Amino acid sequence: MSNTIDIYGAGLAGAEAAWQAARFGMKVRLFEMKPQKKTPAHTYDGFAELVCSNSLRSDCLSNAVGLLKEEMRRLGSIVMEAAHACRVPAGGALAVDRTGFSDYITNKLKSHPNIEIIGAEMKTGESENPLIIATGPLTSDPLARWITEEFGASTLNFFDAAAPIVDFSTVNMDKAFFASRYGKGDADYINCPMEKDEYLAFLTELLNARTAELHEFDSEAQKKPNVFEGCMPVEVMAARGEDTLRYGPLKPVGLPDPKTGKEYYAVVQLRRDDKDGNMYNMVGFQTHLAIPEQKRVFRMIPGLENAEFFRYGVMHRNTYLNSPGLLDEHYRVKDGRALWFAGQMTGVEGYIESAASGMLAGMNAAFTLRGEATPDFSDKTAIGSLGCYVSRGSNGRFDPMNVNFGIIAPLEKRVKGGKKAKNEALAARAFEIVDGIAAELASRE
């Protein structure tokens, strides 16, 4: 079998897969259609572009995504290396300067002696070499058709949305203030407070605002746009009830004005999006509103009345494979051919989860070509549990899934001390497994 692996797509999953395969001695041909061609969700030319939020979510080890990130760090992830190198203040979350993050990974991959970058859009999965397809939820129509024709696999189509990014210099800090919820960490978030009458007026305009036209991806998806709960447009949340936003992204709890101690009816938060603090994204404000409506309605928020936007919110299609029955726990197709899928198209949801799938696919492809067994992460680790979920689904269903403790195998013994203590015990067990695998991997490099 060839010692060259082809990888389609240089997003988070493809970049991580390429790094891992090259790390273990494989020659990698990394195919990426940017900058010659971009999807509607992409604006930057670099690899591993963060198209939605710049947050990689919680760093706490009692949180499942925090556990996943630490596992990946211990296993030699290029995505985690880049994240820590490009970190920006975000309280208890890991957020990054998105352009610096992309540039870091792009430069690392382009300078690796085992990786060849090929600028091309791939339209079929016919390859002379073992192949990892990591083209993301906006996979181009020709390749999506090839996948459907090859496997007869149905896809899960729904729409995803990204939040606007605001120019910090245009935020009125006489009305807004810096603070982190409950005072945890540094005061890294801009908080725009709203009185009840301001909130209700904003809600009315938000609900009545005009939405943008959908891109012509396919007529059936346009007729029935399903929205992932974890990335729901703010206007969809608002339609669920008057207080839905106040119990969600506009929750005022733990955010008193540090100058006066006053608590507000609702609070809009903005999180830093770059290292220099010039850009802030509106937390929880993924949207499908038309651009003129975004400008009009979001400027009703106290502190944002003169806001200028570096980027307006956008909405785009996400496409997923029906992975159970198609992929194994290492993201390899079950029919035995040297073909792997990775990233959001497999049904993992989130930046880190996508990178984690790429890590496993890249390792598995490399060790398969070397004639060696892939380490068994099992469902006792966060990274392994995601692969197991993708290959099995849950109770006869398969929906896109963020990492969570519900898909990790339960502890053998009950732990006293509540949920936090249980999650910490699950993390400790996972680290025992991961540290053993990390030592084994080091001996194989």
C-alpha cells in the first residue's frame, strides 16, 4: 500500500489529520480549494478558518469539551498548539485570535517536509492513494453527489449561522462595561445592559426584522431549514418566547455594573475576537437577518447605537453523513477500503470535535499504511467516545453531536460529591488511558 495519503480539505479536521499523518512518517498531499474558490461561509485564505465564533469553549476539566481539549493537547494536536499560541482573554473559555490561529496552522503545514499543498477542488473520491475526506459541512455539490452515489448514504441537512463582529472603537463604553460573569477570571467581556423597556422594544424589532435570502444550495433544504440547537439564530430563539433570550445569551445573572453594582433586566455580551482587542463578536447572536436589518436592530442595543461591523452575521447550509453503518469508530468506511471521513460532515459538531475526528482519522490512516494497530481510545475517553457515537448513533437516532459526558462510558463505581466530582473522576480515568497512549505514540514517531 502507498505511503502517501491524500486529504481533501484544510479546515480544522483536514489540518489536524494532515499533521498527524505527517508526524508518523506519511507523505501527505493536502488538497484545498481556497483561495481560488470559497464557500459562502469562508472569507479568509488560510487553513483552519474559524467561520463562526472564535471561542473554543470551556477550559474547565469538569466540562466535556475541556476534557477533550486536554486529551488532544497531551496527544500532540496542532490545533491545540495553535490555540494556546494565539489565545486571547475570554474568562474561563479558550478563545483565539482567529487570523493568527489560521496563520499559525497554515505556516506549520506549509513548512512541514512531509506535506505537499495542492490548490484544487476535488470532485470525486477516486484516488490512487488512501484518502481522508474532510471537506466540511459545505462540501461542494460534485463531491457530495459522488458520496451519495458511492454509498447511497442519506445526509442530514440543516442551516448554521455565524454572529456579527463589532469594531471596538465604535462601542459606547459610557453605557457598556467590562466584566465576566460572577467575576470569574479577568473582566474580558463587554456587557451592554438593557432595561426592561429597552429589551422589549429590541425584541419586537428583532421578531419583525426581515431575514436574508437563502443561498440556492438545494430546494428541499430551503423548504425545510433545520437549525442545530447549539448554533441557533438569535431571531429563532426570540420567537420561542419573551424570556427565552433572557434565560439564554442575554442572561443578566452575575453581571452587575462594576461601577454602580446595578443589575439589569438583560445583558448582551461581546467577546474579544483578536489579540489586539479591536474586534468583538456578539455572543449568541448568530443570525440570518438581512444586513440592513442587522445594522438597524442591533444598534438598538445600549452601547451599540453607533456600532460598525467588521462582519455581519451569515447563515449557511450544513451537510452531514448518516455515519452509523457507514463509518467505524476511527472514521474509516466499514467496507474495508482505505477511505476515511473527518470533521463536521461525519456528525461531530464544533471546532474541537471536528479537529478530534481529524486526529483519529489521520492517526488511523498512518498506522494502517504502516501495518500497525491504531491505539484503542475506547468510549472511556472524550476523543474515543465521539468516534463511538459517530459509528453507532444513540437509541436508533443519529443527530449532530457536541462532545458531552453523556456519550462517555459511565464510571464503574459511584462517586460522591455530585456532578462536578463525577465529571472530574471521568476525566481522571480518561487521562490514565490517554497518557498511556501518548507514551506509546511517542515511541512510534
